[in-house]
Amino acid sequence: MSLTCGGVSFSYEEARAAIPALRDVSFELRAGGSLALMGASGSGKSTLLQVIRGLDAPESGAVLLDAAGPVDAGYAVLQREVGLVFQAPELQLFAATARDDVAFGPRRLGWPEAQVGAAVDTALDVVGLPPAHFAERHPYALSGGEQRRLALAGVLAMRPRLLLLDEPFVSLDPGTRRQLVGILERLKAAGVTLLLATHDVDLAWALCDELLVLGEGRVVAAGPWDFGIDAGRLLAANRLREPFFVELWRRLGRDPQRAPRSATEAAEALS
Amino acid sequence: MKATIAQYYAGDSLLHRLDPRAKFVAVSALAVALFVRDSFAGLAVYAAAAVLAYALSGVPFAWFWRAFRPLLWLVALTFVAQVVFAPGAPFFSLWFIHVSWRGLELATYLSLRLVVLVLVGSVLTLTTPSIALTDGLAWLGRPLRRLRVPTDELALMVTIALRFIPTLFVELDTIMRAQRARGADFRRGGLRERTRSLVPVLVPLFVLSFRRADELALAMEARCYRPGAVRTRLHPLCAHWSDAVLLVATAAVIAAGLLV
């Protein structure tokens, strides 16, 4: 699913004043693409994801899904094909079994029970929690990493074509983190469009073709990764840094623009 | 979604700086006087004092209105009940409803009294942070310690509960958004369906609250909190001459209201 934000603005109504969170945010993400959403804490990343999912209506501007806007017929259906994984989504688990929790979304969509069952099994498989072993377990009896993946399965079961993730890697052990990266890579290969809000520049570089940097609610940089002359200053100004492999390539005197995305690629290039 | 009852408006007015104990005593005394005195003249004196106090607090009027709006139906109910059930010679009758001048008068009086009461109360809550208020209450409740009432512990419990209300609202909002993103709809359906739709919200909220309570208890123990032990305070309550002025002024207002 392609995504276009055109001049999106949004403020939070506080007791004494409206606090602007997004100011005239415009960018495009092609269908099947992957975009890393970065920026300092409080720069508007989470707000942007929630506005895209339609949980908050933008004050001005519009979010287009597959080039359709809020006034077009079928926009509500398109919105349901946008999956949003919240920060620490395991805090939202509630059902008595893993199966019921994952089935919540598909049931809300009104799918027949057979289709719900199939979607739940597939989603559990995708996140590496085989239903035979995990479906009947109590969500709170799972480990932290398993809970995170279960919550992800709850979103994937709704078959999203655009997946928004809010800091999915936070407080995961390296093993689970790697597992999650694998899951996202497979989703990408399956054609799911990814929008990944993260502070982890290395994982953003490994997973995403493009970059969107927000600073105080404004778009600071958008488009393909660009490690030109200004890049260092721009990244530092937004409390970011260059990905490890990019810095390595720069120090090796190689073109940072062609830096490898993974250790495998780096090993190939260097041997 | 926001809790509007007992909300604090940060400011630096004279009323903000007064000792919470003095404010609590003054407001309580005024509330009692409001109920003891039943004449429009007395009410007018107390209303004038309340309006003056509110004006001195520097809080925008909209804040009072926000706190008062949920109570509007209560005032309306009082008014209607008084009009319908008050005794007196009716000047207007319809089926079982007999409206008398006496009834109208009583209804107006009681409704206005409620408004003034809320206004007086909101001056206290708008200008006093909840922690200062509970500290003040704990101090005023000290004599009860002789009866082995754990007043300090109770005050701490209230303080913690108040402290976590906004936190829980934020968490409630996040959980509701997350479940809405998964297709939950909290506005559709009958009462039964709506109640059922709250399960995916309430279960995580309770789990989170218990976890938070556990962590808070551990953190407090780690910082040497012991129930029953004497605690010192970062901001010890300290009365000034202005607090005495407040109490004297309140006494004067109450007396004036009773005498007019």
C-alpha cells in the first residue's frame, strides 16, 4: 500500500494551550517500500503513526492511502489495512489464550471463524510462535520477547498491507531483536510496506530503503539515505548518528553511500 | 479524556501561597455556614466572598465552568425537585405538579447555594496541589493518632492515589488507542456490548496498575520507607501571618453572613 502525507499538522489540546506535535508534514512512501522514521524523543514520531492509522484526525492536510483520501469511498476499508504496532505492545494483551488475543482483530473485522482461525495460525507461525505449542498458552505466562511477538501477531493477523511500528526493538534481548529483524525482512519480501519509527540507526539502515527525520514536528530530511557533506551535522542536530557500517566505510576511505547493510555484505565486500 | 474534579491550576497568587491547612479550615467553615444560614442576604454575602476569592486566585473562569459542568444536572435536579415538592399555595397546577411562589423561591435558593458551595470548594482545589492538601489534612487529623488511626499512612495512600490518576488516564488512552487500531469500537452497540468491549481495555489497565504498585512498593522500600516511622518532609508546612489573616477574614465573612 502506498502512503502519501500532504501538509499534515496536528496539535495536542493541553489545559492552557494547544501544543503542536506535527507541522506541515509531507512525504511519500511507495507500495512495498520501507521507511525509517527517526528523530529525537518528542519530535512527533508516535503522533505521526497514530495520525496515519486514523486514531487522530489531522488538523490540516491529509493522509492518502493508495492515493485515496478521507473523502473517497472505501477509505475506512483502507485504514483497516494499516497495521499499527504500539510501543511496548505486550502491555495491551488481554485475552486468556494467545489464540484469542491474536483473533481479536480479525473477529472485529467480521471475518468468518474459519478464516479467523487460519489467519491466527499463520500470524503465530510468522512471528515464530508455532500454534501447536503456543496457541493455548496464557499471554502473561510467556516471556517478554514472546509477548512482544504475540502482540505483533495480533496486528499481522489482520493482514495489513502497510505496517507501522513504534520502537519495536526497545528492551528486547539481542536474540529476540534479531528474530524480529528477520520477521520484518520476511514481511518486506512479502510486499508489506513498512514504516518503522526507531532510535536504532543500525537497524534502520539494515531494514529500510528510505529515511524520514522529524525535528520538533517538522520534516528535516526525507527520501533515500544520503550521507553527503551535510549528513553528519543534520544527524547530530537531531540526536542521531551515522549507522555503524556507514561510518566504517567512511573511515576506510570508501564511499559511505555504498556501505553494506549487514555483516554478511560487509564481509563479502572486504574479502 | 481528562479528570476535571479536584484539578490544580498552577499559579502564584496570594491564595496559592496560603497554607493548605488554613485554606481547608476556612473553606470547611464557610461550607458549614452556607448550610446553617438560610436567607438570600446571607447567601449573597457568602457568594460575594467566594467570587472575590476566586478572582484573587487568578484562575480563568473557564476552569470553574469545566469543574462545574458535570454537576449542572445535580443543580437542575435540585431545582426541579424543590419546585415540584415544596409546600405552599400553588399559582400554577398541572396534573400532580403544583408550583408555588414559595417553592420557586426555595428552589432558587437551594440551587444558588449549591453553585456557591462548588465555587468555594473549587477555590481550594484549584489553588492547592493535591499533595499539599493531603499533607494539610494529615496534620489536621493528627489528634486521631491517639486513637491509633494511621493518619500519615492514610495521607500517603491518598497522595499516591491522586498522583497516579493522571498516569492511569494516559495509560488508559494508550490502551484504548491500541485496541481501536485492532478494530475495537467503544461507542457502538447496546450497554451490554459496550461493557464487553471494555474487557480488552480494563484487563491490561489492571495488570499494569498492579505491576506499577509492586514496583512502587519496592522502590519505596529501597528508599527506606517504613510504615509507622516518623517521616520528615521536603516542604514542611509553615503557617504565615497571611494565614491568620485568612482565618480572621473568613470568620468575619461568616459572622456577617449570619447577621445580615
